[in-house]
Amino acid sequence: MKILIAVKQVAALDEDFEIREDGRDVEEEFLIRDLNEWDDYSLEEAVKIKEASSEPVEVVIVSVAPGEADESLRKCLAKGADRAIRIWDDGMEESDPIAIARVLAAAAKSEAPDMLFAGVQSSDHTFASTGIATAAFLGWPHAAVVSSLDYAPGAKSAVFRRELEGGLLQEVEIQCPAVLTIQLGINTPRYASLRSIKQAAAKPIEVKSLADLNLSAGDVGASGSHSRVRRMYIPDKGRAQLIEGDTAAKARRLAEIIREFKGDAA
Amino acid sequence: MSGILVIAEQRRGELRPVSLELISAAQNLRTAGDTVTVAILAGSPGLFLDSLKLAGVDEIVAIEVAAAEFDPDTFESAVGALIRERKPGVVLVAHSVDSFGYAAALAAKLHLGFATDVFKAERLDGTLVATRGGYGQKVNVEVDFPGRDTVLLAIRANVYKPPDQRGDPRISEFAAPATMSRAGGRDFIELSSNDDVDMTAAEFILTIGRGIGEETNVAQFKELADAVGATLGCSRPIADAGWLPKSRQVGQSGKTASSCKLYIAMGVSGAIQHLAGMKHVSTIVAVNSDAGASIFNVAKYGVVGDIFEIAEELRRLF
């Protein structure tokens, strides 16, 4: 039995940052990289399923990224993933979520897992698209925003709840193998122990190229993408009127705002 | 390839409000000769036709489907068939949990130009350009769709105002292809509340976020909220950790602060999902140690500083 988990190393911005000279992205030196928060939950969900199963289950993570993502992949290995696959080719620069999904689907075909998890979205660009597009290329059943899951590896179906807007859930039964996008809060991700971090450092990360997955250059990058970034810019912001002064002065102004509101309400 | 196709959204017999906002987004994009068609998929689409008869809609297409509620296979197949037949230039869906479940798959299968969480869609020199946020909404990103005849855009809710004029569109029916659903929806479940608070009724809310750091710190803010007469709310990480019940979570998947007039957010960064539940409040005060936090973009007043020190000082004044 096997569960495949698509993971991404995301980028957050440093407090001060600059837009790249071509105006289409942020200068790389201002990016702070980490494992996508959602992926921490989908990995934990797979590891929990593995631990609860009487059958042997392999938990494999896959990421479409250059070598700098290895740090996040090692984090996943330390938290319980058995194997890591990283797919990269310079032609994959500028790939949008659909082009990434095409690569993930090719990897899933060669791994033939019983279930595929992805995060609902990534914290940096919040497309909420990659997992479900991957399902389309695989032709698998799929569901988004899964907030609880009942699944035994190898079972023909799984039952889950998807989290809708406004505090509503819906129970759904899905045929397997399937692609599920996993929501925050579905579990409590574990911390890696020092011992597991050391062990993870010794585990290999399998690196694959386009050719290894029978993909061609046209499948990825700008030509394999369904959108193109024209321009990135810093929006006008900071409408907030800043309350200045020392802590006591700030608190006094806050108290005033509260009393004004109460005066209005009374 | 011309015309704009809007996919309306319904759930449990009610049209979701974002459906009407999509009609306004379509008006914005419309060029001479474009028609605006609204499709509604439901077990009984007839129930929704009247609410969709709005100014600017040329045609409403009723699609009767076997699944009474959203189902990915049914939607992909029916919307896909409609797109193949009508060949619209633009298809608008809501950036919602339902569309998360099928829009990307549809775009991948039908080779559609595709962008999600779009808060501005416009034509610049004849080119369709969509604007969305990037890097945690700290930058705006303009995307276009070279070589794509049809572009599918998932539009963020609460950006476009619904049309206020009624209209008299043509009504037609479209026969959806028979589909075997592989993900059968069962019951809906309202999040059980183990707390008696109604966030939607609260007029004064004090919300805590990830910035409070530890569960043991919740008590300090609960006490502060009581002292100033506010209802204590929270952002997602606090509810996910179980530090406060889910019924106190404000945001897209939690509650909307619909009656709130004063909203004080302490240690809340301002993720777009949280803003969806509170950015309409007339007086928002944000207290956060990170001057770059996006909560300051929607706040009327901002305090950059240590939330614990400020909470402590504030408590002394009540």
C-alpha cells in the first residue's frame, strides 16, 4: 500500500523586499523558504494512516522544485515520510499550477499509489488548484478541502468531510484511488525528533528529470501553463491610521475608541 | 469565441450571494457584442431562475442534474459540455470551496486559460488581464492567458457588488450528459457548537490570532474581552489548536461578524480567509508586532507593538 503526498516549499517575503528588474517576480534574495503549512497536515494524515494500518504502508512525498527544496523534503522525511522524490528541469521555471500538476500526475502514474494527498493551497500563491488539476490528468476521483478523513489503505472507498463556507461541513464517500486536498486543522502535525532529523539527513532524495517521466519540454514551463505572469507590483496599502506613542499612550487611545463605541451603542 | 458564461452557485436550495457578484464581474468585462449567460446547475434549477433575472443578463441556462448538491464529476461534465457547445471567451466561477473541487480539473481537461482568487478582471488593450494576490497578498500579480480561446476565472467573493436592477433575460434549458458520480455527497453537518456564543450577533468583538503564542495566554485575553465588554473571537489557528471552540472562529470557514461595529484584532496577521469574515466592519483596530501584517490594510486604526503589553495596559483602564 502506498500514499503519495504532493508537497511544496513555499516562499514568504522578508519585511523589506524588492521587485525583480523585469517586474514579474520578487528578487530571490528576499524570499524566505519553508514547507507549505497545508502540506504539514497532509503528511501527518498519511503518517497517521500508516501507523494505524495493519498492512505495511509506504508514505512517499513528491515535489516539483529545484534543489533548494531539499531542506523542506528532509523535514518531511524527519516527520515520517519514507521516501522523497524531487522532479526538476530548468525548463520548469514559470510553470503554473496546471503545468506542475501535469508533472505530479506523471510521477503518480509511475508510483501507482492507493491515494494521493495535496494541500488545499499553498500559502504563497494560494491557487488552490494543483491537487485537483493533478486528479484531472490522472482521471481520478477528487475532492477539495477535506477536514476529516476515514480511510484504510487499500480500501475501495473513503469517507470524509469537506469544509464548506460559514461553518458547514458535508460528508462525502469517494472511490479510491482518489486525490484529496487536505485542510488545516484535520490533525495536529507532529514535531520531528532530533533522532528522526538525523535519520532523515541520511535518507536519499530521488531526483527525476522530465525524460524520466516521459514528459517533454512543451508540457512544462510557459508552454505547458494556462496563465502567464505579466507584472508583479506592490499595491497601495496601509489605510490604517497608526496610533503612536509609548505602550501606555497606545492603550489610552484604544480605551478611548472603545468608550466612543460604547457611547454610540448606549 | 465570444460571450461571457457565469456559473451560478447554489447550496441547499439557496443561491449563494457570490453568484450575483459574478454577474457584475461579467458586466465589467463585457465588450460590444458580448452576451452574458448565467448557468445554474441544480436538481431543480427552476427554483433559482427568478433571483437570477438581473440587469445585464441576456440568458439564463437551466441545467437539471441528478445530484441535488455540488458534485465534482457532475459539474465537470455538465459545465464542460456547455463550454464546448457555447464556446464562450470567458467563464466566471466563484473562488469557493465548490469551485476548488472542479475548476482546475475543468481548465486542465479543456485547455482553458485559468486563474483563481481573482479580485480584478479587466481588458487592457483588448487583452484579458486578471489580478490576484501573491506571497501572502503582499504583492499584486497580473496574469494573462496567451493563446487561450477560453479563459476560466475564479473570482474572489465580496469584491464585486451585486447588480441592483432587475432584468428580463431569455430562459433556456441545457441537457447535461449523464454522469456517474464517483464522490457521492451525503449529509450536511452544521458545526456543533460547545459554546453558546453567536459571533454573527456580536457588535463588539475582540479577536485573538496566532500572535498569542501559547494556549495559556488565552485566559488573559478572555479576561480583557470581558472587562471591555467584547465578545472574544479568534482566527483559524486558535480554533484548529482547540484553544477556543470553532464557534468563535471568524472567517470564511467560520463565522461572519455580520453585526459587528467595533472589531479589535490582536495578533491576527490578516489572512484573506480571515478578512472575508470581518473586513466589512466599520471600525477595525489591529494590534500586531509585525508592521507588515496584512491586517493593517483593512484596519481603520493600527497599533504596532507587543500585544501582551498593550493588553495589560488596556486592562488597567477598565
